[in-house]
Amino acid sequence: MVLQPPRTKRRLRRGAFLGFGDVQAAINRDLAEHNLEPRPFPWKADPYAIIAAAARAHQALDRIH
């Protein structure tokens, strides 16, 4: 799944499209514009907290099965 920048969402909400092909073309156009100047995604969560949460989830699932 690709996260869309706010301007893309705004364009899709306010745009007038005649069909699915027009919507798809607008999305592809916005993605192409965004990819001209890509930025890395800044992770804010602690990786150790993510790993610990995944381990807890595995333990919970093991108890169920």
C-alpha cells in the first residue's frame, strides 16, 4: 500500500472524474510527481518496542492454538 501525500487526497476528493480510468490516471500522475523528489520515511517508533510487541503477539497466538 502506498501512502498518499495530503495534496493527492485533496485532488482525489475535489476532482471530477468521468470514470475509473480517469481516477487511476490522476493517481498515477500524482505518484509520478511525488517520485520526482522522494523523501525517506522517518521511523519514530523504537525498533525494540516493535520487536517486543511482535513477540507478545506470537505468544498470544501460541496460547490460542
